[in-house]
Amino acid sequence: MQAAGKAAVFPFELQRGDVVPGAPDKHEAEQKRLAEVTRSLRDLLAKSGFEVVDVSPVAEKAAAANLQSCGDCADEFARQLGADYAVTGVVFKVSELVLSMNVRVHDAADGRPLTSAVVDMRGNTDESWRRAISYLYRNVLSPRLEKLTK
């Protein structure tokens, strides 16, 4: 795929359901997994023809904003970075067994949603997260991104 455009891929966020008393705390492992799926998505987008811009100039603001609920702040950050697209991701953790990975792509210029992709995961392990981002990109997001042109 040869998609033109600059993509600002922000770090994945984690949203949790109600914590079950006595459930193991996997916060450190989940933070590593969030970083890994963010790196993976950036690499996949770069290989498919997007220019992935460095988000570090706005990283502190983005981390404080909760990109899933701040309105159009990801689009604003992407515009500040000179990107055409704002790409955000979130993993919803219902339990240690049931999780869902979501990616959203917006037009940074006007905030218009362009596409999204969702995949359910079973198990909160390194392998399940790697498989989820690979499947999500290859089978859901990539075919939709092929239609984007700038």
C-alpha cells in the first residue's frame, strides 16, 4: 500500500473496568505492552507508506489529556506536529481474560473521523497483545487505510 500523508501516532491508552478484589496488579506489564503495541503500529504504518511523525514535542500534554475523551485534542496535537492524520489507540480491559483493542484515525485538519478498527482479545499476555495489533492492522485497519489519500 502506498498511502500519502503524515501520521501522528499517539501512545495507546488503557481503560479498565471495575477492578475485581484480589485480582493481580499487572500495571507494569500492561504499560510495557502499551508501549510495544504503539511501536508496532508506528512501524506498520511506516512500512505501508505513511510518514510517522515524532510525537515527543507534545507527549506530555497528550499523556495528561486522556485522548479518548478530550474531544479533538489529538487532532490539535497532530496539527501542531504538521501531521495529516491523528491516530489514537486504546485497550479496554474488562478483566484478565476479556480485553478489546481499538484504533481511531482522524483527519487532523478538521477532526473528521476517517476510520477505526477494533479487535477483541482473550488473555492479558504479551502474546495476546502482539497478535491483536498484528491482526487488527493486517485484517481491519490496513484495508481501510488503503482508501485514504492526501
